[in-house]
Amino acid sequence: MTTLAPVVGLPTRLAAPAPGWELAADVCVVGSGVAGLCVALHARAAGLSVAVVTKVRVDDGSTRWAQGGIAAVLDPADTPEAHARDTEVAGVGLCEPEAVAALVTEGPGRLRQLIEWGAAFDRDAAGRLLLTREGGHSADRIVHAGGDATGWEVQRALQDAVRADPGVTLVEHAMVLDLLTDATGRAAGVTLHVLGEGTEDGVGAVRARAVVLATGGMGQVYAATTNPSVSTGDGVALGLRAGAVATDLEFVQFHPTSLYLGPGARGQQPLVSEALRGEGAVLRDGAGERFMTGVHPLAELAPRDVVAKAITRVQLRDGVGHVWLDARGIPGLAGRFPTIVARCRQEGVDPVTDLVPVTPAAHYASGGLATDLAGRTTVPGLYACGEVACTGVHGANRLASNSLLEGLVFAARIGDALARDLPQAAPAREAAPATAGLLDPAGRRAVT
């Protein structure tokens, strides 16, 4: 585990005009995916007013792109202990056991709560939730919606619930700038830039008794990623500028199977969920040979880091840019995975009849701002939830479909903490002058 404490010379504040407008709420949530919206709903259940600010539109984050599903122990033959064991094996021994225990024991209840909030998951003719398997899991424990559109359904249900609550103020097109603090150093809100709000330059402030960062990941740091364009690491950067401790930032997971779009492809790449491999798809090299059978006992369903490394070795060995995913043997493929099939067909590949070219791409940040089990960072009053946080659940490599689950579980824990610990509002102190140290954007290509 690598911990990054405040760095000498790091900017403590971005250069921006003073806020020209402001609003107030008990809690300011930055981000509108599963983590942020769940925090908002739990805070509202505690009687707190909430402002949710999000960079573009409410549904532009990573949650809606999730294909596979949510991992939870629902089968009587499965156990939380088995889910914990699979999580820790995938995390290569670097998971925090208490965080994993919270995830696997509280997860089923939080999934049921999500259903109560309106999320509809795929069921069989008898009304039972359909369960599938993904990489690293020893049992069928993945619930899904719309076949391979789980994220869309989760996002829809949560944003509908938030929009229906008059105690939530939603501010879209809001680029968060910096943390506001009171005289004791406790979080007292954020500054942000909103297109078309307030002064001509749009800089304003949300005053709050607590701030929850739920800004997602940082995949856009990489040349090719499955993350949407908004995933640029804003929350970690804000936390570091505010003096929060970050940890395990080197543990960035590469998804083994993004759709290969050619050697010059940059930015967000189409995800090809490993749920296909859970239903029987296999990986082949250019000669048509399966190569995972001799690599790991679970073959194509090995943890993601194992599969991604094996694919990379084949690509280096053969001097090629991709390997092949063979899903042709999956019965009813187009009905089970309509989103993936449609996206592949847009690129001229029909998974029903063709091999699908796939390659690893940056996917998930297992590290982030260090938190305790109630989502508290090292800055008083500043919380983090979801991919921006490092709860210790994922270790060095996230187990498939534990990400949405983490958002559900730890959002509820933050909600409990906010209900218990929120102090009275205090005025924000005057911000320190902005300092130099930002990188020239022209240097991004050299980094990536």
C-alpha cells in the first residue's frame, strides 16, 4: 500500500475568481452516479437538505456504462464468506478485511433497498432474480438488468428518486474547483464553476456542513479507457489540494476486454462485459487457440488482472493489437446482451457470427482518497464514496461487479455518519491565494 500525503509545492487552490453566487445545504454531494445519488437519498432519509453538483448531466458518469451487474449473496447455496474470499483473492491479499466484511454482509440488504427505490432487475418466469457469474467469482451471484444494461437501470432509478425529492437541489454542468473550510479546518462547502450560473464566469459556492466526494475515477488519464469523458480524477485532485491523504493510486485495473477499434483509438472505448465469459465466451489467439486454459484454473473467468496480463502477453508474443473473444456459442446472445451486440454491430462486427476483437483498457481506480468505514477522509467533514475513495475493499484489483455494490454499501454508511455527526454550520474562512504547480496540458501525450 502506497500512501500519498500532502506534497510540498502542490497547488492548494485553483486559480479562479471569487464566488459570485452561492447556495446552502446541509450536505453537498459532488457527483451523480450510484455513490453520490445513494448518499443523497440516505441523507434525505435523515432529514438533511442536500445539494448534488455534477460536472455535466446527472447521468453522464460511469454508473450508466456498467454492463455486468451487482455482486451480492442471494443464493442460499452461496455465503458471504465465499464472496469475501473471492474478493480477497482478486485483491491479491491487499484488501482490508473489515471493509470486505462490511461489503459482503451488508450488500444483499442494500441491493434490496435499491429495488425498493425502483430498480428493476432481470427475473425468471417465477419472479426470482436471475444470477450469473463473472471473473473471479466462485458462485453465480451477479444480478443484472436489461441483459447487459445494469448501469442504465441503476442510474435511472436513483436519479428518478432524487429528482422526485424536493429536499435535493440538483446542479448540473458544475465543475467542482476546491474545498471550502471553516476556521478549524473542517469542510464547509465547495467552490465550483457552472455554465450560465451567477456571474459571467460562473464561479459560485455551495455552503454545507459536510462535503461528500463521489466524482468517480480517472480513466481519462490514460490514452484508452472504458471510462466516460468526465472521469478525470477531479475528486482525488481536490482532496489532495485540501490536504487529504490518498492511497493505492498505483492500483489501476485494466478491463481485459474492451472492443478493439484500431491502433489509433483514444478516449472512451466500448466495454465488452466479462459477463459474456460468464455465459461461456472464450478467448482465442490469432491461430484460433484458447490461451487461458493453461494460465489459471478458472481460465477465462480468472480475476481481471490475470486475464488482462495473459492477453497482453499474447499480443506481445504475436505482435498484434488484439485477441479474439468467441461468443458464438452463447444461446440467445443478442437477447441476453443487446447493448454489447448492438455496439459491436456499429463497428462492423456481429458477435452472433463473428469473433470479436478485444484488448485491455484502463477501467477502474482501486485506490483513491483514504477513508474509514464510514467514508471519512483525513480532512474533517470531507467524505468520499465510490471510485474516488479507497475503502480498502478492492486491494490491488477489484473483483467484478463489486463496484456498484461498494457504492450502495458505503453510501449507506456515510448516511448513518451524517445523521449522527453533522455539526452546526460554520462560516468558511477566506481562501488562501492560489499557488503555482499545475502541469501544462500539452504534456498529457508524454504521460499517456
